Amino acid sequence: MPAHSPDDAAPDRAHAPAAAAAPDAGAPARTAPAETDRTEAVLPEPGPAETDRTEAVLPEPGPAETDPAGTVLPDTVPSEAVTPLLRGIAVLRRLTEADDGTLSLSALEKTTGLARSTVDRLTATLARMGYVRLDGRDVTLAPRLMELGNAYLAALRLPALLSARADALADELDESVSLAVGDRDGIRFIHQATRRRAMSLSFRIGDLLPAERTAPGPLFATEWTGPDWHHWRTRRAADPSDRTFPAVPPREHPTPDEDFVRRTTAAAADDHALDDQLIEPGLVALSVPVRHPGTGRVACVASVVSHTSRHTAADLRTALLPRLRTAVAAMEDDLRTAPPPAPGPPRAGLATWTGASKQELGREFVESLARGLTVLTAFGEGRSALTLTQVAKATGLARATARRALITFTHAGLVSPAPDAAYALTPRVLSLGFPPLSRTSLPEIAQPHLTALADRVHESTSLAVLADSGTEIQYTARASTPRVLSARVTVGARLPARATALGRVLLALPEVRARGYALVDEELEAGLRAVAVPVRDRTGSVVAALNVATHAARRTTQACETEILPELTRTASAIEADLRVAGHFVHVPPA
């Protein structure tokens, strides 16, 4: 699989939602200069900024028809769209909607309407890219897929600049705080600072919620265009119970459209909005817009979320609105004073890698799907808007290939026009696996790698963290092989740190730091020999240790170092690569 992940750092500008316009049944007060909605699936013709006379003009495919969940309807597909790429997007979206990011191949065949042979080839390609795992007949989303959402979040810049303010406000108020952006007639979360309570939020980064059932929704709607309101009304009529929004419970008692219009009018006047148990009974939220310093438009919305046993909706406004406004003012200051980021280096060799994969796997590798998805990873830090020429250069793809991918992504709502004949990612990129993967823990990331390691070395292997006591290790993941004599330790078990190879790595003993690994020879138990290495997060901090345990009769200490240690180090590197991607914008629990 390609060894790549989005670079750290803040991108170069904040996302600006669509321009204001009055809805067709009562106009909210706030207006703004009309701009192109970034989530509209329409590609403009490149303007004068593209000076290369060989630049191919992208045709305007016309208004894309979508179902309420954002899936493009097949009868409007542009002739130049890449069909395998659209099919791959459909597979990823169906997996994202599944409870645990897993579906059988037959379930994917049924839910996508694709032929089984097509599903097999698409999933084989996604597995080659590291975006899914294949386990028998099951397909599971893999952490590497988060690099697509990371590209959008890095280009957006807001999480990098504002998440610390949101976390501090959550600590101050002892309530959950979220940041959200608009996605046409819905909202998506881009950051969550959640309190750990028995009754806590289950929303995930990237989850799509209907605007009318949220506190941020009316604030974004103050800037909707006439077509936006029309799309919203059409979606409401087609799906009155919100069954196409998996992140929220179905609506039991639909409300009139005019209720949301009135809430939007009030939000335009008050510059804040409330959600009084619109999502589900007991959940209340208060939202204030964070405005872009250059345009004054809503860049994102900050919300304080609680439940009625702690605050009523009215109480939230009375007690917490001043503190929320203070935090938002600081966020807007951060946007105003943030220096422009330096673009990270473009990725190299992606097009070459896809070509080599095609040569190796033959027809089982859908090269057009792999090359198309690499276009999304061209965006990121300092690369929030790219021209066709820049996309082709960043990916190493032929301009014609990059052009067709952009047409396809625009039609699917993942890319939208930007100024100066450029294109930008939309929040809908987060629909490609990000919500379920944003809750992935380190043991979940490590488990498939541990299983593969145990299969290669034919010995048991474990992942452990240092317990709160600081003197014990706690096992968090395990994989074993069918041997009569093997190390058997259950997940959750604790052992003295200094007596184990895992513990000596986690305690960072001087000799271990110097060598980079720890080897314990029959110290914990007669006949038990183990070697361990550290697992580091994206900051370089050791967050866990990985070991292989064997019986002394099977391998000498030298064999442990020459045969086991290289495989152990290789596995730790693979876990770290996934952890770097998964931990870019979300916290990955160590246990």
C-alpha cells in the first residue's frame, strides 16, 4: 500500500458557506453578497487565471440531482465521469453507513446494486490502497482511509486553529463543545470536545445532521440561496422522517417547514440559535457563529451541548451565552491573526504506484478508482484550492485523468468550484469513512497488524500500555497461534512493568532507549522469552509497546534479535503509520 499520510499543519483559509438569499417562504433578515455554493455540484469554466492554452475546459454538467443523503442519482451522470470512481464512492459510503464500518461482500452487492464481480474488484483495489481490510467475506473500513477526510480538514484550517479554544471552553463549562460546518442543507461536525459521562454525546466527526434539527442549522441557513431553500424543501418532502440521516434517530413528529424559517429569521437577528430537544428528547444545544474575518460570513459554528437534567435550553442561553460569545470572539481573533501556512511538499510517486499495482494485480486492480482517489489527497495544508494543472502536478497524473476525476468528484458533491479557476474539497469528503473511523482506538488499529505478525512468526504477540499506577502494564490487544505451548495472557490483564519486555519499553529504561527494544529472558517466568519495541504517535511520544513472546526452547535470544525483532519493528511501523493518519485531527484512545 502507499506509505503516505497528510502532513501536519494548518491549511491556508477558512471554509465559507454559501451566500445569503431569502427562502421562498419568509426571508431571514441577514443577507450577503451572492457567491457560488461550495457544495453545489457544478463546475464552472476555467477563467482567465488559467494561462496554459492547452488547459482542457471542464464542461458544466448541470445541476446534479441527489437523494437526501447526498448520493448522486445515476441518470444525471456526466458523460466524462469515471464510472468505477463513482462506484467506489458508493461502496465507501455504504460501508460508512454500516454500524461498525463492516459489511459482507454480498451485503455490498445488495446495497450498491453492483454486480458481485464489480464489488470484488472495487474492494480488492481499496484494500490494496489500505482503505479497507478484507477478512474472508467481510469488508471493513481501515484507518488509512481517514487521509481523505484529513485532506479536507487540513485544507479547511479551522480544526487546527480553533480546536484548542473549543477544548478549553469544554473544560471551563464542563459541557460538550463542538465545531460544525454547513454541508448544503445539513451540518457536519469537524471537532468534538466531549465530556465523559454516563449520558454523553454519540455524534462523530463527519456525521451529517439535517440542519433544521440542530442549533447550528439556522445560523448556516441565514446564508442560504434560493436554490438551497428549494433543495431543503424537496429533501424534507421526500424524507419527512429523516431516515436518510443515520446519525440521528428518525423524526417521530415532523414539524412544518415554517418552523425552521422562523428559527432562521430569529438566528439572523440574534446571532445565536438554540436546539431544544429537536434531535432527541433531553438533548439541548446553544450555538454562535464564528465569522470569517475577511468576509464576515459564517466560517463555522461553535456549540455548547448538554441535556435537560443539567440545563434547559433557556438556561443554556441565560447562563452560558456570554461565555460562549467570549470564546467565539477569541476564535475569530485566531482566524484574523493566523499566519498563512506554507504548503507542504506534494506527494510523489502515487501515479507510479497505481501503475505498478495494476501490473501486479491485473484486472483485479481498478486503476481508475485508485488514481481518482489520489486526486482528493492532492489538497491539504496550504493547498485548499488547486487548479487542474496543480492537481495533475501534485499527483503525477495525466491532465486528462485529473480532469475526469474532478468532473466525477464535482458531480458527487466532493469537490466544488473556487475562485481563479480552482477547485476545493467540500465537507462531503467526510462521508467517505470518517465518522466511524474517528472513534477508532489504538487496540482496534493494532489488532489486524498483530494478527498478521502472529501468522508470520508463529508466536503470540501483544500490545500493552502503562497502567495508571506507573508500575504495571495492561494488555490491550492480543494475537496468538495454535501452538500447544504458547504465552497466554488475556486482554485487560496486568503484570509488573519491570519484569516484562513491554514494561521496560514503556518505562523507557536507559538501556532500552539506547537499543530501541527490550529483551527479557526467563525473568518473568521460566521458559518465557520476549522481545518488545515501542509504538509512537504522530508527535513521537511512546503510547504503547508491542511484543512477541516465545518459549526458550524454540528460539535463542540471538534468534529473537535476528528473526523476531525485524518483524516486530516492521509491525510497529505499520501501526504507527495508521496511527499518524487516524490521530491527525481526532484523539485516538490508547486502550
